[in-house]
Amino acid sequence: SSGINAEYGGDTGRIKQTGDHGSVLDITEARLTDSGLYTCTATNSKSSDTAQAHIIVQDQPQKCPSGRKSDSGFTPCTNCEIGTYQPETGQSSCIACPTGQTTDTEGATSQSQCHDENTPCAAGTFSQSGLQPCEVCNTGTYQDGTGQKTCKQCKANTYQDHTGSKDCTACPQGQTTNGKTGSKSKNDCK
């Protein structure tokens, strides 16, 4: 015959050739397992030729969770910047905190996380200026004051196994840290 006949290998129920003036690979209800190398062989009365295409089927994009955004509102997403928040899913932008307010971290999900920019750090937190945004104190440290620039190491015979703490826990009666300060675990008490 004088026409061109094109054939694709694969599941002929869902993967087939369509088109009146050429050939189109049509994969309906694509599945991750449809990824792979596809070969098209076109033949006419004179000759035949083949072409290959590597098809990658990806997971359906997911909506960005609250506190995150992207140009499309779908994955991949980035955190809302400090000073912004986003309570909804699937958004392409974040909402700025009211004038004079900011957030402690990226990825805020509620306007309630906005606070005055010159607010002192709470107990259990610190920052270079002593003002928000603040970081939580690490394990083995605490901060019992507000507006502080550092955290204090747990004293000998105490420990703190949580971050963001206002105090340290005394070793069980009769046990000590053997003079060690900054203990991060009850296991340091012997």
C-alpha cells in the first residue's frame, strides 16, 4: 500500500496509535509502570523506519500544604518566607504579616504566628539581638529569662533532654553527672 503504517509496542488496550495525518502515541489512564522505552516502526511499500522515545510517567502533583507555596500551587513547594504565612493548601503565594510584625520561622500556617518585630525572646529561646525571631535552646541547655542572647548550660548533676527548655532536671537522688555540665540525657546521671 502507498500509506504509512505505524505501530507501537505495549498494552494495546490503553496504549495505541491515533491520528489521521501522522502518528500520535496515546496512553490513556497513564500508570507509573507505563514508563519505559517505546519504539515506533513506520513502514510503507518502499521501506521502514523506526524511532524511539523514552517516556517517563510521574506521580500526579500534590497540592502544596499550608505554610508552603509554588508557582502552580502543586509540588514541588517551598516554605513561606519569614514574615509571611499561608493557612490554605495549594497556594501560589503567601500572605504578609501585618505591618510591623514577623514570624519566628519559615513555613508559618496562621496569622496567629505573626508577632511584633521587637518582641523579646521568650524563656527557652534566644537570638543574637535577644528579640524575635528566636531559636530554641538545644538539649543540655536552658534559658529561664526573656530577651536573652544565649542559652545557659545545665549545671552539674542536672540534665535537659528537650529543646526550648526553661530549666534543667535534677539527677535522681543519689546520682551525679560526676561534675559534667551541659548533660543532655538522664543516662549522664550515674
